Amino acid sequence: MPVSKCWRAFLLWVKLNFEWILQDTLMLLHVPEILTKSQVATIRHTLGSGSWVDGASTAGPLAAESKRNLQFSTESTDYAALSQSIISALEKHPLFVSAALPKRILPPMFNRYAGGQTYGNHIDNAVQTDRRDGERVLTDISVTVFLSEPEDYEGGELIVEDTYGSHEVKLPAGDAIVYPSSSLHRVEPVTSGERVASFLWVQSLVRDAWHRNMLFNLDMTLMKLRGQIGNTEEIVALTGHYHNLLRQWG
Ligand code: NI
């Protein structure tokens, strides 16, 4: 093979593999059915009877400039119970737990976009205060749980940017998207209907996204293998390695 052809093949290999590695590291994960449709309906009903405040009031000074939405008031009587119901649902979801390895899930909040409202490009604050105990927490993972069906509104896509472009997310009510808090992201203007969602941050047991992703892939593969061949001696040994890696990286 001529050198130039070899070089081109190598570049293509690097491009394909680096794209794969970067996308792998970004790990935008769709977690289906965090909530059932009936849980979504109950939450939406309760949200409808509470009070909403300007979303910019809870953003940092920079993000506030581009944040145009409403947030369910954390002073509302129902807020704590609603927030806890999302945490309980997340903690019960094996895919979410495996991907996020949560150490602390900050109390979820709720937002609403309508009439052209939008949230421009931003990176979430690195530090959030847990309102339950005043603890300052470093955020590793951002989560959006969709509470409106995609056909109920126009626009409102969550766009997460990386080196290779934009990832567009619009999911069924009850589904969640999980992504690293270090990602640049925005919510496109909602031009008709309304988009209601819950959003939250997680501090992970494993702070490094690459390590977290490797553990997630290993856990998923082990789960599949266990389903295929049962708990063989080798599966038990590999599961031990998973836990030892978690010890090492956590
Ligand atoms: Ni954000």
C-alpha cells in the first residue's frame, strides 16, 4: 500500500476511534421509564396547583441572562414530596444507578417553558447547595426527566454540545437523559404548547466521567453475561473486579 494511502487509512482510524472515545466519554445516556405514565400524570396534576417563579432567580448571574423559564416554587407545600418522589424513582432504576453511581442526588426541581421561552448555552454551576442540609456539593452529572409528551410542544429540544457537534434530545414523558455536568447545553425555544420537566444534579461516587463510563460498560456486560450463562465462577470473579475497580476509582 502506498504511504499516502496508509496514512489516510490511519487518519480515518484515528478519526473514527477518537469520535467513539469522545462520544463514549460524553456519555449522554437515555434512561427510559424513570416514571410511569400515571406517576407523570400525578406529578403534573400537583405541579398545576402550586406556584411558579421566574427561573432566572435560581441561576448564577451569567446563566440568568439567558434563562427564560418558570420554576416550581421550592416554597410550595408540595415541593418536598414531589422532589422526593423523583429521587425515589431514580434510586430504584438499575440503569440510572449503574450509570450515575450516585453518592448524593440533589433535590430535583421543576421547570416549564412556553411562549418562546428558552435557556441559552451554558454549563451548570460546579457547586450546588443541598437545601436539605446546607451542604455544598460538587455536581458531576446533570439529569432531565421529561414530564411532557414530545407531541405536546414544538421546539424545546435539549441540545448538548461536544467537539463533534450537537446532540438533540426530546424524550417521552417519564424518560430521562443523563449527561456530564461539564457539558455545554441549552434548551431551544418552545414555540407552542408547554414543556414541563424535572432537572437535578448528582454527585457521583466516581468523579471521573471516563472511569464512570468504563464501570458502566463493565456492569452492563456482566449483567448480559449473567443472563446468558448464569453466575459461573468466572462471572463471580469478574464481578469482584468490578467492585475492586469501584473501590479504586471511587
Ligand atoms: Ni443547565
